[in-house]
Amino acid sequence: MPTYRTSPPGKLNLFLEILGKRDDGFHELDTVMVAIDLRDELSVRPIEPPEISLSVDWLPSRSAIADELGVASDASVLDVPADPSNLVHRALDLVNQASGYRGGWEVGLGKRIPAGAGMGGASSDAAATLRLAAAAIEDLARSPASDRVRTLHDADLKSMAEQLGSDVPFFLNPTSGLARARGRGEKLQFFDLPRSHEFVVVYPGVALSTAEVYRNCHVSDPVRTGDVVIDAFCNEPSTISEKILYNALQSTACGLSPQVGEALHWLADTSSNPCLMTGSGSASFVWLADPNDSGRTLAADLVRTRDQRTNRLSEQSGPEAMIAEGSSVRSGGALIRAVSTCMAASEILIA
């Protein structure tokens, strides 16, 4: 059986407003998302035994990521489940049910997008799994030696994506990387970007529960609209204001985790560009609104200050070290990545 591969991208929320609480327990949203080229690596191969074998590893390695975050290699913040609770596993279950496929799947997932960061890593992996499995099913349907299976169409994938999570449908689109989402996130409107945009993302080494953030948030009054941010990214206004970016969940997340607020202050101190938390946190980003600005340069500056703080705190002892322990931003640890906009769904490779 061939192996189907792709590189699921992450996302940033440029705007997120809470409009109200729904009867189904979700919140009514207005959010603008953009896909970024911080990518996981995913491979899927049909196998004969009717089982799903999922292996998960960090890229380049778990120990390398732990070093950047300033945590031990066995820290729980680096744990990613490989059991049926993983959305990749659940996506394949849905594919099997919809297609009638009776075999199994061998799946390899290499992680670069942190979990609990508000960057859509799990949702993107799930959407990519649906696309890869659908491609495999289509090839199996043409094979005379295969059991009868039903080819999956775009409507099937969209339906399964909506069952898996609010952000999953966004990552099915191969022709655009900017979208406005309404409802609980399933009502999508896509836009073309006239140029690429750069960001620098900081993940402070703490995973936030999406459910907990939403449980503690408040409905905005008055509400804001995402029209301004769409205009800024699609029509290139002559002036850029930090008020373009907005996230109604940011204050709630900062209250739940001091590291989020510390990361935002760190970004604001290092760059004069607009910065914001993405999704329900915990990652934040700087938007390099001027196309002449360099994300790599800003990322290098942030890495330098991170390492300087790490070195200073490694020389501390006694109460100061005890206070610093447990807060990855205070201790200097953070993942720092320069990223650019990209398409929401990446190319499928077959080998």
C-alpha cells in the first residue's frame, strides 16, 4: 500500500469576538483566521489489519523542544495522545464509517505546532487526515483486489470536519489561507490575500484548555466586527493601527495563566508592531504589518532575550530560583518561530 503524506499548517486568529452563548453549549463567534507555515508532518498508509496505529513524535525531537521551553523532557506540556482521544484517530473512524473501508491505518504524526496553544494544530491534523484518507479510499475504490468501498466527496469531508471540531473545516480549503468564521466556527467565508504576511509567534510553554477559557469568558457588549481586519489584510490600508487586531478571550486567558500576559508584555517591549493572543491561547504573535520588516530578525532578537534570561536565572539560587520555577516565560523558556501566511490545506504527496 502507498503512503500518503502532507504538512498540516497552523493558524492564527487575527480577530475573535464573542457574540453570545448558544443553546448547544457553544459560543456564537465572529473570528478571522489565517493559515501559517508552522507545519506538522503527517503520513497515512492503509494496512490490512482493522486497527489504527498512531505514532506521535516532536520535531526535531522531544528533547530539543523541551530545551527551548526550559522544561524537562518528560514534562506533561509535551504530551500528545496517540490513543482514540486524538482527533486523527477520530477522523479515521469517521472515514471508515462513511466509506465502508474494513482495513486499518498506519499513521505517523510529527509535531511542530504546540498543543493547547490556540494555533489549531489538532484541528489541522484532523482535516489533513480526512484529506489523506479520502485520497487513499479513492485509490482503493479503483483497485479490483480491494473490498468494495465508497469514494468520499467534498460534502462528506465537510460533514465529518464539522463533527470533529469548529476549526477543522477551515483547514480543508486548498485555495485560500484567510477566512472569516461565524456561528460556532463552521460558517466560513474565504478571502484572497494580495500578498504574504509575516508574524513572529511565541508559545510560553503552558497549555490552556479551550473549554475552560470559554467557560470563563464574557459575552462582549458592545460587540466588535471583523470587517476592519479583513480590510487591513485584503485591501492594504495606508495606515495600520494596533486596534485592528482583537481577541475577546485574551483577558480571560491572561487571568487563567500569568504566562500569557507575560508573553504579550515581552512581545510589546521587543517590537512596536501590533501583537495579540491567538484563539483561546496560550500562544501570542506579533504581526509585521510593514512588508519590509523581517520576522527572522525579530525572532532572533526574542531568542537572544530568552537565552539571556535563562542564563541569568540559571545562576540564581534560593528563593529567587524557587519563584522563577514553574513559569516558562519567567525562566526564559518559550518556542519562538517566524512564520508566514500560506494556504489552509497543503499538497498531498503519494509514495
